[in-house]
Amino acid sequence: VIMAEVELWLHPDIFYYGVVYAHPKLSVPYLKKVIAYARSKGVNGGYPNLSWPIWKHMAVNKMLMADDLAWAYFEMFHNLRDITPAERIEQAENEHQSIESGDSLSHRQFVTVPTLEFVLFLYLQQSNKMSLRKSVIADEWPGNSPRSMEGVGSKSEVSTNMDEHKHTSFVQANLSQILELLSECFKGEVSVESTLHGEVVKALGYIVKGKVSKQTNVLSIYELAVKHRIQAKSGFMKATGNFSIRTFDNWFHTSLTQNPFGLSSCITAGEKLKWITASLKHPEQTRKKPRIVTNTSTAPAGHKVVFFTQCSNQTIARQTETLNGNYVKIHRCHKAYFYLLSPLKCVSIEKCTGSTFTLGPVATCVRIVSCQNIVVVAPCRSIMITGSENITIYLTTPTNPIISCDNVLSRASPPVTFAPYNTFYPDLERHLADVGLTISPQTDKWNSPICVGNLNNLALNASRTNSFFTIMSPSDFYLFAIPFKFPPPTDSHPPTTEVPGGLPAEYSQAVKSKQRAIERWKRALKDSSMTKDERHSFQLLVEEKFKEWLSETGNQQQLDDL
């Protein structure tokens, strides 16, 4: 039998959107205790699926973890799983029903996750500890906030390659420990010194994907390892369903490579897109040309990426199949306006300054890293912010936003400001359904973030809350009008004509108050005793002041770009 060659790579979602903070008790000895306790509980919420009550007992009572941090890990893992939009909507309905019944947390009792995969997820939080340590002296994720608009030379590609290489190096260096940890579950069943239980390799499939060389069908590492033409190399023993640990280890290390559908591959071999809505207004202000590349024509579903870098002084507006259900990475953009109004899978915004990002519904996560002076408008399942300052987020989300304590603390104000979601466009509700995202005032957690980091590993209290984020005052809140005309709908789905779910009462009142002020102003002008010439002079004065304001705020350029 001719042996098939295999390419293995790391699933990027877990490292980019699931690794936030290594709690001190997420060490191997404690994680082994988690496995042992879960195994002792068996099918009653311990193994093979771990229930929230069992995990909460271990995390809060044994590991002394804050309740909301324990839930954040559990929920984050659950959000990263491959669940259909219909299942997501059903989960939201269960939460809504528990709130209406008077117990807002009762729905959690029924949430379960695969035990070994979840323990692996907890172990991988250690990779964040390494990243944070290195970022003090290096320009890599999470990194320091950007201080210049164009960055340094070709660092966008170097930084991206470093991310992927760093994650791969972490797993290669720690594979033996990972296998030993997960094998704890089967100590009494196999000789763990020489034999690897099949369930361990299945769990490893949570972070390791692959394919047979020269094919495009992506499989988990277990699905590849048991293929007839691969068994001899992977160490699979058909009689027992287990693996030779030495053979498997060697096969893993020799087969692990760069993700052929990952960001690095997309940057080097992707198709260039000409999506700049407006021409560059100030070419002298940047030495780097904008680049937009994608692998959507070559990558399989679930692995398609659209990458933006160095888009400075630009307006980019798109609602297109190229974005639908795909990853979006936005990197080193300065004074740019993005309108990406399609249903998206994950969005990463890194090292951007002075920009506004208006996004369609995001199925999994928005990740903001090392940004400065940006505005994000997004309906999303989850959001995390790290290494950033002066960030304003107009948000609707069913999960608690995650704020990293390494966000830059300016003396003037907290680094992150949250406000309720403030816009709509005709296809919004249809796009929300496409990603399984529901908007409900009862379940919206836009104003309830969780802070993680090295502050005694505790949940936010009142004093910490004031340090790391603030909630926008209703008096500062405005609705955001998307400045584009949309084609009439081609299906029977009615267009969205208001913010789904409505605004919180105090913000709704503030908007109405401003609208009434405008009406009073119009009425006062209409009822004034000014002559026709005086009205004309007054009109010119108002227009002059408005143009001054547009110029001073930089909004004139945005209008010119439309």
C-alpha cells in the first residue's frame, strides 16, 4: 500500500479568538484534577460531556476562580464550536425563557461541552501568557498600541507569520505534555507510556486540522490518522482503536506545517481585490499602498479569508458574497471608514488608528488588538479587546465582552467606552438570522463586560470598573446613519427600518430629545420675523459654520469620499 502524505496545521480560531488569559490555576496538575473529577461524575455531567454545574463547582470552589470568569471560559469555548445558526437561535430562546421565568441563569444548567476538548482549551490559555511576556519587548500580538499611521515597512506580513509560527511552536514544544494531560482520562484503560487512547486524538482534532496532500477536503487529525493509507505512519492500531504514542508523535511533528488556507498563505498567494470606494486623498501621508487580498476562490468553505492592510485615508463599503460567512482581518489601517455589511464569521482588527468600522452580524467573535482611537459598530456573538486605548464600541451581543487588563490606561478616561448598537440597514435582520444571532433587550450584554488579567484574578468590582471601561452617557449618544443607498430587496424578506430590539429606554429618550430640539429649531426659524435677505444671510452663516465643523472634525473628507 502506498502511504499518503498528509499536511497538518493548527485551527486558527482557538488561538486568535479563544485564548485570552491564563488563570494561575490553569496548570497541568489542576487540569488533571479537573479530568479526574469529571471522570468520577461520568455521564452525569462529567464525562464525556462536562456540564456547567460540574465545571462551576471545580472552577469556583476548588480553583478559586471568579464565577463570571469561569462562565466566560465555558461560554467562549461553546461559542467557538461548530454549531448551526438554528441551534444558536434555540439557545437564545432558552436563555430568554429562563429570564422570563424569573431565573436569568437557569439556562446554564443545561449547557454542556466535550470534556477533553474543553480541558485542552483551558491548557491553551498558557500560550497567551507567552504572548503577553514577549509583547513587552516585541511588536507582536497582543503588542503595544500603534504610534504611527503606516507602521514599519513590511511588518504586516512578518507579524502575521510570527503569529502562526508562534502558535505552531507552542504546540510542538508542548505536545508531549498535552498528550499526557488528556491521557489522564484513560489511566486505568491503557498503558499510557506506550499507547495513546483514540479519544485523545479525537480531542486533539479540536485544534489540529489537515488534509491529504494535493487534495482540498479538510478533516480533523483523527479522521486523517485512521485512513487506511495513513495508519502505518500515524501509529493507529485497528484492533484496539488506539495509537502507538511514539509513532503518532513522530508523524505529528513531521506533518505539522503552515495552514495552507491561513492568513500567511492568503497574503502571499491570495487574489487582490480592488475595493477602494474612494481614491487616496493624501498620498503623501503614507508610504505603503493599500492591499486587500482574499483566498475565497481557492479555500474550502469555513476557511475563506479577506485581508485588509494599510488602507489609510480610505472609504471601503461592501455588501458582497466574497464576505458572506468568511473571516475578515483588518490590519494597520489609519483614518479609514469601513462598511462591511454582510454576515461575517470572525473579524480581527489589529493595530489600526483613527478609523471607524461598521460591520454586519458577526457569527463568532470580533477581536480588537493594539488599536487606538477607533469606533466599532457591530452586532456580534462575542467581542474581546486587548492592548488598546480610546476605543468606542456600539454593540449588541448575547455574551459578556472580554476586556484585557493590558489595555492602555490613559489619564483622561478609561480605554474602552461601550454604547448600545445604534444603526441598521435593509438586510440586517436577514443577516442576523443567517448567523443565528438574535437581538433582545433582555439578553443583550453590551454593558456588562468582564475584565481578565493579573488583578488578583478577580471579577470587576466598582473601583476596577471605573479603570477599564465606561458606559457612554445617553447625552453623548446618537444614531448612526449608514450613508449609502441600497438596492430594493430581491426576496420577500421585509427590509429592516429601525434598530432591531430597540434602544434602551434612557438612550431612546435621549435620541427623541435631540430630535425634538431639531424640530424646535426649525419651528423657531419658520416663525421668526426675519426678512428674506436676513434669512438668506443667516442660511449662509449656518452653512459656513457647518463647513468649519466638517473641516475641523475630519468629516469633510469622509463626505468627499462617499
